[in-house]
Amino acid sequence: MRQPVSVFWFRRDLRLNDNAALYHALKSSHPVVPVFIFDRNILDKLEDKADRRVEFIHAALNEIQQKLIALGSSLEVYYGFPEEVYKNLLSKYEVKHVFTNEDYELYAQQRDEAIQKLVKNSGGSFHTYKDQVIFSKNEVLKDDGKPYTVFTPYSKRWKSILNEFYYKKYPTEKYFSNFFKQQPQAIPSLESMNFKAVEQPFPAKQLNEELIRKYASQRDFPAVDGTSRLGVHLRFGTVSVRDLVDRSLSLSEIFLNELIWRDFYHAILWHFPHINKGKSFKPEYEWIKWRNDEEEFGKWCNGQTGYPIVDAGMRELNATGYMHNRVRMIVASFLTKHLLIDWHWGEAYFAKKLLDFDFAANNGGWQWAAGSGCDAAPYFRIFNPYLQTKKFDPELKYIRKWVPEFEEFGYPSPIVDHEFARKRVLEAYAKALKSTSS
């Protein structure tokens, strides 16, 4: 006879503490089987089999597993296609309920719809909860009920409606005895999934409160260790956004704003689903005639543009899977405005390389740089790499770290003249936008 259980499905929430859907699962009337699926619909598309994000997830699952074993329970980790995995679970257990946290990306919505149908057809129910953001969907709207499309007014409304209810922690620990009791189940190795470990250290997930206090004054300088490096932990939910909001309220409004940006971009994704399908937020920007020079794109990817601050950023990304936030804006502006290369190319490259890759934030950042996104700034905002260097890396410490040869004879000449590039892109944008308005 099959055991009646509730299933908790880990996705972007790889922690046992302060986990919304897990809390509700553990309070249900059935023992909870915790499940994670290494989704082949995603993994099979990854070209690099030393993808550190897969390694990060694997390490987080092992950490969770040790805690569950101590409780007499175990994770059930599968490598496969979600529908096939759930068919197996539904035959193994009498699944009364599936609990999981919301995901707002297009594939995730389609996947969840298919699993919900499977579970429902077998007599169970499927429940989702908000966990990776503070406010989602229709919780932050204008007075007329329409979504915000500019960050500053969105953030003001976000702060005005915030109260302790929204960042109160879920006391999952009280109900840990409700995990399904079983012998430890083996977690598939990276090798068995055709991946391999890089074995570089991951950013620490503790919030450095002193760093956050100085965040406003230090965050723009790439040579300074002034950012939290918590992006990957937020991306995969090894830290709670509620906890970070709670603590940042008394530490730094500027850091809090960075957390609000995450909510903003996820809200944009929800309200404007054409973004999920690769379209520009502003439709008229679809008409820009990009140059899309593959050789120049290759030089940008490899940090060989002849602009040291741009090259430093790309080399940092390629070597570590991380790039400083200020430099992300500089390199994105350079690709779209100096080289007139489609922002989709840069977005896809970051998606492959960034350890903290998140579709909503990555897409939002690239469209911001290209001028096609939800932003009040005009398209003719073009970063000058030389002025950005002078302002944010004045002693060239960041550049010297990643481009030590930048003053030597063999370092390439600038791929394009700044003033020429500026004039060219302004003409290209003006022509495209004029044609759509006439």
C-alpha cells in the first residue's frame, strides 16, 4: 500500500529555514517528502559541463541532506525530466499534496502547469507560495491599478506598503519532525549527470553588516570589496530575502534598494510577458538596425576591446563567473552603444557565464543598458569608458588586476573610437525610432 505523503519540491529555495512553501508543507496533515529535480530540460542545453551553477546547487543540496539525515529523513534528488520524475513519485507514493514556491519565468510556469495537471489527475493538489521576492504579481500597483514601469515610483510605493508581515520569517524549525522518515537516499554525482566540479570557493552566504553599512559609499568601486556577493545565494535561495530585508532596513537604504530592484524586475516579467519571449520592453526598439559584427563580439567576450575597464570586466566574468555591478553596466553599454551589437547577444553571454544569473534581473539590466527597457532615461545615455574609469577606478587597481598588460605594446588598440561610436549609435537609434513613429 502506498504511503500518503505531501511532497515539497525544492527549486529556487535551497534552504530549510524560513521557507514559505516548506512551512506550509510541514504543517499539512501528511509526512513531507523533500524532492529536488536536476531538470534535463535545462541542463541538456548547457554547453559548458563545468557549469559552476550546477556545482553550487549540488553543494547546497548536500548541505540540506546532512541536516535531513540528522532528522531521520532524506532528500530525494532526481536527474531527469520533471513530468517523468513526477510520474515515478505518483506511483511510489500516494501524493496528497505538492507544495512549492512560485517561479515567474516562462519555462517554470509551463512546467508547473504540466505538473499540476499530473498531480490533480492522480487525486492530489498543487500549492504554490511567494518566497523569492517580498512583493509579487499585483501587490505593488499604481493608484489606477496599472503596474509601475519606472523603478523610483515603484520603490516608493514598495516602501510605503512594507510592514513586518511581509518580511516575517516562517518558523519551519518547529515542524521538522514532520519530514518523512526514511533511510538516506543517494544524491546523483556531478559526474553521473555529465558535469564536473571546478572546485573554486563560492561567495559566503553570511551578510557582512559592516560592509552593508558602507555599501552606499563603496559599492561603485570595483577594486574595493564593497558588494555583498549574495547574488548567487538569492538566485538559488540559500538565503532568505525576508531576512535580508529585515536586516538591511536598519543598515542601508541603498542596499535595500538593490533588493527592491529584484522585486521590480520580477514584477515587470509578470506584467509584461512578451519580455519572457525575448522581446524588447518598448516595442519600437525592435526596429534598431544592429551591426552584429561577430569578430567584434568575440573581442568583447574575451576582453580584447582595447578599452581596459571593459576588458577587465569581461575577464573577471570569464575567470570567476562574477562581475562587479558598476562594471556590468559599463560593458553592457559598450556592447550595445559602442559596438551596436544586439543586447540579446550580451544577455545570452551573461546567461552562460554569470554564477548569479537570474533571467528577470539579467534581462532588465541589458534592456536598461540598451535603452529598450522600463526606464525613464533616454536612449542617448552612453557611458564613456574613460570617464567611468577615472571616476570609479582612478588608481587603476581593478584594471591592473585583470588587464596587467594594458600599458604594454601588445595590448590592442581601441576597437572603435568613442566619439565615432557615440555618433553612430545615436544616428542608428534616431533612425529606427523615427521610422516607428511616422
